[in-house]
Amino acid sequence: MSFPSTNRRQFLHAAGASVAAASLAGGSSSQLAYGSESDAPAVPLGKAKHCIMIWLSGGAAQIDTWDPKRKGDAKAKKPGSYYDSIDTAVAGVQVCEHLSRCAKILDRFNILRTVNHDVIDEHGAATNRMHTGRPTTGTVVYPSVGSIVAHQLGPVSESVPAYILMGYPSPTRGPGFLGTKGAYVYLTDTESGPSGFARPKHLTPERLDRRQRMLAKVRAEYRQRTAGGLSVADYDATVSEAMRLSGPEFMSVFQLDREPAELRQSYGGEFGQRCLLARRLLQAGVRFIEVSHNTTFTNGTGWDTHNEGQLKQHLLIDDLDQGLSGLVLDLERLKMLDDTLIVVASEFGRPAGFDGGGGRNHYGACFSVVMAGGGLQNGKMIGETNELAEQIVDRPVSVADMHATIHNALGIDPHLELYAGERPVPITDGGVPIRELFV
């Protein structure tokens, strides 16, 4: 039997179609969803320019936030939601009572209620899965979604970095095999910014220029004596980036007191101020920003609501509600919401049942991710879960699909191939953009 000539992408598409056909004969629901998408016309690329990922570290309970169900009882060990549900701006859709501000503007949001993966008890592994879209391997360190966006699109303005992390650094959020071009700048202080970029007052531009010329000569001599020189090249790129960002234009972005007091108050506390800073960074030209929300001092556990952490979970939800709604409304006021994709994600969800201390354990088989703005067809609920938000009834969304949707919204071809050295690596692990959000 002879076969027509084909390229790699055509082969993968044909293989996907074969998987879809096999799934129709008895495969999983996730395979069915993938097959139906792979046979559909191409999803049009989006036109968003920026992305803000709000990260709920610890594992936010879908049944207590975006996918509420019947009321449970922790003391009686009756599975169900911990809070009452309220109506929203989208007919027939309810959310937790402590998301009241977001409920009023939910037509600017989409809720992906059937995101799933197979990681259960490992926070680190699940966090890595959600950031890279793939299981870890022993041979390749995969880049995070933020690093891919930074690598593919770069900053909008030359005076700012492409990727900023508001939280503590980790390889999970890093560039992996993409190298320095996909790296992030991180900060934990919203008031002063990354202090390492500030030049000492005694260091004049003339002295700095002399130092740089001397260092360039030393590095050039080292490269002549040493084969390869990749580490030196990465160091050069890092130094150049730091020097570029040490000027007053970038550092002035962190002066939140330039904003009206009423606006600052509308965003809320520390998390809200991070969201406000994210908006200012977008205006300056940053492409991708991750904002961490894990205020452990509020309820003792953050979003990892085992045992007594559940008792004050509502304080976290209310904090998220104020900062997130403030960000959406402010971007809309500035006519930036269509240009900005907001993603609210966590490493996994929580089951409907309660643990021995009245809290909830980990659950990755079904949980919620929220997207807002980004020029999407907003006001849609993607997927349906059962009466306890633990099983997928309709329209599963894989983590790879979520990543493909983010890339597609930002105008990045989700079928693109990256390269780890000479090895081609698909930009997602077989992900397909969520069609309903684009057409």
C-alpha cells in the first residue's frame, strides 16, 4: 500500500482524526470532545494584546466559588457547597454569594467548569501542569504559558519587560528550554518595584558606561578561550535586560499613589493593589503578568482549605471578588478590556465532601477556570458538572485546551512548534482552542 507524501502537521491532524474515530466507538468523553473540535473549521485567531493570570495558589474549591451546587453541611459531613448561591448577570447562571461584585458583571466573564487533569495530591506537580500544560519529563524542561507568550510576542514597549511575576519565583513559571528571552521579572513589593533594578545614586551614567565597556571586554576574552559560551550569552542578555529596565520610565509604573484615592480603594487590599499595578504595567507595555493571590494570613491556609482553613475561606473569596471586579471595570473604563485576557486559575479544585476537620481535600478531575475580557465571546459557561461538581457531564476542557485558548486569544497559533535545541515541541500538548469563545 502506498501513501501520499505528508508533512508532520498533516500527520498529527490525521492521527487526531483517527483517535476521534476510535473514541466514537467507545473512547473517553475527553477524546470525544477533542475529536469533534479537530474536525471543525479552524478557530479564528484573537486580537488580545495582553494577559493577566490571577493565580489562586493552593487549590480553590469550584463548588464554593464558580460552580456552586446544593448546600452542604461540614459538621454533619453532608457534601455540598459551603455557601449560598446567587444569581448573576448571565441568565440561569449562579455563583457563590461571596462573589457578589463579579456576579453583577458576569457577562464580561466565561467560566470553564470542566477543566481537569490527573494530578491529585502534589501541589507542585499540579502547579507545573497548569503553567506548562504538560506532565513533567526527565528530558525536557517545558516553558510556562507566560514565558511562551513573552517569547513569541515580546513586550509592547521597549521600556518594560515582556513578562512580570507578582509572587515568588519558581522554575514552574519560567522559560524552560526557551532560555532568557522567555524569562520573567519578579517582584513581591507593589510599592517600590524590583529594587535590584534601581541604580545607586552615586553611580552616574558615565561611570556605568565605563563599567559596561570593561565588562564587555572581559566577556569577549572569556568567549575566545571557552567553547560554546551559551552561559555567557545568557548572562549578557540578562545584564542587558536589567540595564534597559533600570531607567525612570519603568520604575515610575510602581508609583500607585499617582492613582486617585477612590480608584485605589475600589480595588481593595494588597491583592487589589497588585491588580491595579498589573493594569499600570499593561499600560506601560508588559505583555503577560501573573498576579499571585495567596493571603495565608487571612484564613491561615490560603486556598489550600483543609481543616480550619475552610472556616474563613469567605474572606479569601471576598478579597478575590473585590480585586477582580475592580480590575475588570477599570480596564473597561479605559477601553482596555477587549485587549486584555484575564485568566483566574488554580492548581486543582476541591471535592464536595468534607475532611475530618471540616475542610476539603484536593480534586483534579473537575474544577473551574475563569476567563474575562480578551475580545472573547463572553458571558458563556463552558461545560457542565454533576450535582456535586465532581464529575463532568458535558464538554470536558483539558489543561492543554485551556492553554490553546489563551494562545489563540493572543493571536498566537496554537499549532505552532517550538524548538528545544533541534527537537520540535508543539506549543501545546495537543490542545484545541475552545471554539465557543471565538465564534
